[in-house]
Amino acid sequence: MTDSDASPGNDEPAAASSDGAEFLAICLNDHLTGASTGTELLGRAVRARESHDGGTALAELAQQVEQDRESLIRIMVDLKVSTDHAKVAIGRLAGKAGRLKLNGRLFSRSPLSDVLELEALLVGVEGKAACWRVLRVLAETDGRLHAEHLDTLLERAEQQVAILEEMRMVAAAGTFGVQSFTVPVRPGGPRSLRHQGL
């Protein structure tokens, strides 16, 4: 290794271990797989709600999720992390297979389908936010990562969580016959929201 390879001007963190790089690659591919699953699930949810309340909000969310997925791919390229195409393909298949989840009806959607889909989407977006937080910490010492971009991605993920949580609660209340409810305050999240007249 030459002196220039170890100089402070090198974008790659000098202390990064091969194990750390390998673990990061696995982690990012796992999140890319999750993003692919979420894209499939959101597409199905949007098609199911095209003529119902929430369809427009979900369509906008689907567009954002696809943009976030592209951002993750670009980050992986910047970090020289190869895409595990087999794992990503499995994620897409898992998203398609999600339509087989039990919902109380054998061959059609039920009101419970909305609740289950929104819960799965919420978990996925919270996982994505966790990924952005980890990368934001790494950006402090790795010049290949852009802190401001990650801040923007994290803020958008938190907004997506709030939207999905409200939609999930509305769907659950309608499904289980609740006429009014208050969305609990999430730590670091928006204020509680009261909904009436379902």
C-alpha cells in the first residue's frame, strides 16, 4: 500500500475492516430486498384502492418508495456493494406471494386485507428508516456517503410512517367496527390524531 492509499484524503474510511464491509453489504442487500417486496405490495395496495379513499395518498407513497429504492441502489454503487440479484428476486416474489396471506376469505379481498397490507408496509418503512439512520452515522466518517441526502431520506421515511400509521388505524377501526379513535403519540413522531365518524 502506498502512502497515497492511506492518506486522509481517501474517501474510504481507513479503519474499515473487510468483515465490516461484508456485513454492510449483506445489510444493504437485505434492505434492497425489503424495498423490492414493499414495491410489489404497494403496487397491489394502490390497485385495490384506485376508487377508494386513500388511493391517491398510497399512489404518491408508492412513487416515493420507488425513488427511495433507487436512492439505495445508488448508495450501494457509491459504496461498491454488489447487488445480490437472487435475493432481490426472492423479495419481489415474496411481495407477490403476500396476496396469499389469510384474510378471512379464500378467493377475494376482505376489509382485513387493508389492515394486513398497511401493517406490512409500516414495518417495511420503519426498517428503511432504520437503514437510513445507520448510514447517516457512517456518513460522519465515510466520504462516499452524503449526510444531507440521508437526512432528507430519513425525514421522508418518518413522514411515510406517520401517513401509514394513520391509514392503518383508519382501516383497523373500520374493519373492527370502531366509530372513533385517537392515534397514540409515537416517540419523536407527530401529535396524537383523533378520528371520528367512520
